[in-house]
Amino acid sequence: MTGREEHLVELVDDGGRALGETTVATAHQPPGRLHRAFSVLLVDPAGRVLLQRRAAVKTRFPLRWANSCCGHPLPGQSLADAANRRLDEELGLGPVDLTEVGIYLYYAEDPATGRVEFEYDHVLRADVPADLPTRPDPDEVAELRWADPVAVIADLDADPRAYAPWLGGVVNRLLHPADPARTGVPVESSRTGVPVESSRTGVPVESSRTGVPAAEAPERSGGR
């Protein structure tokens, strides 16, 4: 985990345009730096999503349930390459076909570790078989389970502290793609720096801690 904290991430503005780079560790120190990320949802033929419970050694939101896989592309790296790399590292999966279903820009503070998340998050979907073989890395993943996404949203309201703060927004992008014109577009065709309005027209930028638009959230004073 320590080595990955020194990997580079791409800093962006609120429209997803590249501004520079910094390390994972620096980007997640308060008050945070807005940077590009991705969240993968693996979906089976029944419409269930594969959730992972984040390992105890994670530096941000350990032991909380989250989507199938998360990560950060290296500066200039394609989303498909970055996401498939993390699927292999976390779940032992070979490459899958990925489709971008929306963008989720959010800010969240982890009370347990003092780190923050401030991410321009590309939400990616892959359709997979229900008997998908996985080999989760115990340093990344504590548990896996399949879940109905509608039930996940309901349980998030009932027990939010059991889940990573971004999961609700990510699942909502799956259930309600923000811009039908982009639904079904393979991630290989999505270019770095696409303005956020093209992926999520009319979707408010949210603060995961307060539930108000990020522009109005007092925690957002320094970026991601």
C-alpha cells in the first residue's frame, strides 16, 4: 500500500481538464486536490453489482463496502488500461469491456484516517457472468458479495457508515446514466479532459459529507 501512495495522479479542474500531477498521498491529504479517478461496477445478467469490502489496511475508508474496484489512472493513461490494471491487482480478473456511464465529482473526509477524497470520478460498467471467477488480494479486499443496486441505495440510507461515501453516487450513475447520449460509449473513446457537462448535464456536484452542492460545502476550501 505504501508504494502505491507514491504513484502519480492527474490533477484536474471541475470540468475534468488536466492541470498537472501529484502523488496519491499528497492528493488525499487535507484539504485535498481534485484529481481524476475511476469507479468500476461489475454487473451480472440479473443486474446485480459486485461489491467489495475494502481491506483493513486501506488508507482511506477501510472496511467499508464499496463498488467492485476503484483507482486512479496515471497522468495520460487511458481509463480502460488503468481500470483493467486495478481489476487484475484487486480481484485477479483479466481484461473486461468497460463502458462509461457518467461522472461523479465528490468530496469526502475519512474520520478514521484523516485522509480526504476529492475526485473527478469516471463511473465505468462491465457486464460479466454471475459465476465470474475472482482471486481477491487480501491486502485490497476483505470480502466480496453480489447485491441488487436498488437495495444498496436503500441500505445506504439506513446504514451509511457501512459504505464508502462515494458508493451512492456511483450506483446512481449506473441506475440513471447522467446523459443518455453517452450511455454505451466504450471508455476507449472517452478522452482525458472531457468537460464534465458532457457526461453529467444537469447533475449537481455533490459533497459526500454534507449532501449539498460541492460549491456550497464549507469543507471544499482547498480542492479535492
